[in-house]
Amino acid sequence: MIYEKLKSEYDQISGSWPEEAKTFSLSLLLIIEDLSQRLKKLEDQVAQNSRNSSKPPSQDTHQRPKKTNPKSSKRKAGGQKGHVGEGAKLKDNPDDIVAYTLGDCPQCGQDLRPEPLVEQIRKQIEDIPEIKTKVIEYQIEVKSCPTCQALWQAGGCDQQHEFEYGPNIKSLAVYLSAYQFLPQQRIKALLGIFGIQISTGTLNNFRKSAAQRIEPFEKALRQNLIQAPSAHFDETGIKVGGVTHWVHVACTNLLSFFGIHRNRGQEAHQDMGILPTFGGIIHRDSYRPYNDYTQSHHSLCCAHILRELQFAIERNAQQAWAQPMIDLLLDIKKQVEVRAGGVADPRWRGRHRKKYRELVKQGLQANPAAQRPEGQIKGATKQSKTYNLLIRLRDREEDILRFMSEPLAEFTNNQAERDLRMNKVRAKVSGGFRALTAAKEFMKIRSLISTAIKQAVCPLKTLQMVFTDGNNDFMKLAYPD
């Protein structure tokens, strides 16, 4: 600490100083110490990036690349000679064929029609036909019986309203919103190209209808995730009515369940109804509320640990133990990946744990706990990021190294982070939500779409199933093989 260093020098030279000078000098030392700590804190915040913290790459500050010398390379820009292009290829089954045939020889007049082909040159053009809607009108007869005077209407038409949009228009509108993340005004403009004049209220009704039809799927999805042997959990912030809410995800490599809540912790977990009764392996970050679900085994995301270790090296000069810890975790990861069964060799696990504990011990010796400040009575003593990281490494050793010994435990929680990333993209493209009800409806639709994509099913076709009465094939996505 700067204060201790300056204080020792001060003690050596201030023996004959007046008491007023000593008091004034000590107060200056305390001010210097306070300003130094605040400056360090600000510098640490500026130094955070996607490599050494949980900040996403989109928030990294990028320096302008240095200009390269145009004479340093003799190659021309673009594809080089011999490069195999990846242009469009001729299609095997064209929809229409226009044949250009030969009749008489233009030079001598010989009939060329019966002659064999020397070569047939194929050329194609691919285009989109004119896009327009198809309107179907149902004309329902109403007649009065001349004998009994009863009024009768022809049956067979299931349409309830005078005018309705079909499942293709509904599914396309919801697809553009929940998958392509287009704002409503741009969806209206795009549908206008097809001749569809639609209101914002109607687009909202499409979303509400889809969310309502998806409810049975959501219930089945929740139950299957509860029974999964391993799942990933995470959350990220998003604005609803200008107030920060939290998008929560519970997922596997084939299933995705999204919920949104005003709170980040256990109240939201209870509302989603998965974590409180989940009995498998919880892949998660270091957020404390996850610790209370003791009925499950926990697997802490080592990608977060690696970034924090990198920050300790860059900002707090902890190379002596932090770099070997990074190397150790990555070495264990490599051993797990190359070995059949998805776990490290049992003969090596004890050695890994021994080295892990030695490095944690070394780090704690170099970073002792901060002492309680004079005059502080209540509350915990604030500790450095490095010390807190070391305590987590010490106390959560089993959860951090679970990927080493359990086949279903993974090195990172990247699956949950990938699933959440699309919600952040949606927020960047279209902004937040105006109302919580609309946000919840959107999350139900995202649950279905994300699950469909994981199972290689077209999201647009999936939404068409949702809007087609009597078609419940989308429910099969909740029960993957």
C-alpha cells in the first residue's frame, strides 16, 4: 500500500517536526492513499475487456489499425490466381426450360434437326416470382324455408370473423419479429411490399395468439428441463418500460427455455419453476443465489475463472500463481477432450488437485485478507478482487473441477451464454420492451424458435405449425430423441 510505504519514510524524517506539521503531513498521506485507491479502481474499470472480465466483445474499445505499407506486398487485392470460387452453381431441376434449337444449316441449307448433338450449352437465371397474397372468399348461403319459415345458413366454414389473416402471414410476421428482430414499423413496411396493409395492433395480436398457442409446449419444455441430467443457467439484463429486467435461460444442447423477471435472483428462479426442483448438474457462473440449490451438483464456468485470472495478471501483477493456474485448467481441459468418456484419467486427478491447491495457497500468501478499517463496526470488510477470486477457488474447488471427473459436466457455461446472446441482439436492433406482458410473450416464442433451431427445424415452418389449427407437430420439439 502506498500509505504504509510513505508512512515508514515519514517516520524516519519527522522526528523533530512540530506536532502541527506532523498532523498535517499525516492527513496528506491519507488523502494520497485515498486518491491512489480511487485512481486504481478507475483504471481497473477502463482496463476491463472481453479477455479479462465478463464484458462482451461488443463493448471492447478498438484502436484504429496501423496503416500497412502498400508496397510491402506485390499481391493485388481480391482473390488470387488459381483461387477456386464459390459462385452459384447450375441447378439440376429447373422449373422451366426454354430450348433454342437448330433448323437448317445457315451456310448450306442442310437440315440439322436429325443430327446428333455435339454439345448442349446450359445457362440459367434464378429469380423470385412476383410475390402477392392469395385471397380466398367463402360465400355462405343463407335461405329461408318457404314451408316452415325457418332461416338456414350453410355449414362447413370454420372462419369466425368476416376477415382474417392466414397462418402464413401470421407466422411470417412473428418470425420477422422474434427471429429476425425487426421493429414493428419495418415489419409493416416489408409486408406492404406484398400488398398487405396491416396495423401495429394486429401484429401485437399475432404475438399474443402465438404465445397462447405455445403454452402447452412451454409446460412440456419446463418439465423436460427439470428432468434433464445436465443443464445450463444464466441471465442478462434488458429494459422493460425503461426499467432493467432480467432474461433468464435454462437450456441444454437441444432445448431452450426463456423467462423474464424484474428480479435477477431466487424470486425469478421460483417464477420460472425449473431450478428449485432441478436435480442434475447446474452449469452456472459465480452469481451467489445459485449456491442455495443444494439438491444439485454445480459446475462453475471456467471461462469466467480464466478471464478473472487474466485480469489479476494484467492489473495486479499476479503472474506467479495466476498464469500456472490458467495453464493447469487448460491442460486438464485438453486431457478431458482427448480421452474417451469425457473425463480426465483418474491417475492424474490427484496430481491436478494437489497442484491446484498449491497455487491457491501461494496466491493467498501473496494476497492476505484486508484488515477491518479502524472504526468500522458493522458489515463485511471489503476485499480485493484477487482475494475474492482466491477464496472462490479455494472454497468451490469441487464445482470448478467438476468437468474433470463427471462426463456430463462441461468446462464452460457457453451454451447458456450463446442462447442469451440473441436476446441482446434483439435489444440492440429493436430496443427493449414497452410492457412486461409483451416481453413474456416474446420469451415464449423465443423458447420455441431457439429449440427448433437447435434441432435443425426451420423456425418459420415451426411457426406455421403453431398458427395452423389442428397441427400440433411443434410439440414434438419438446421431446427430442
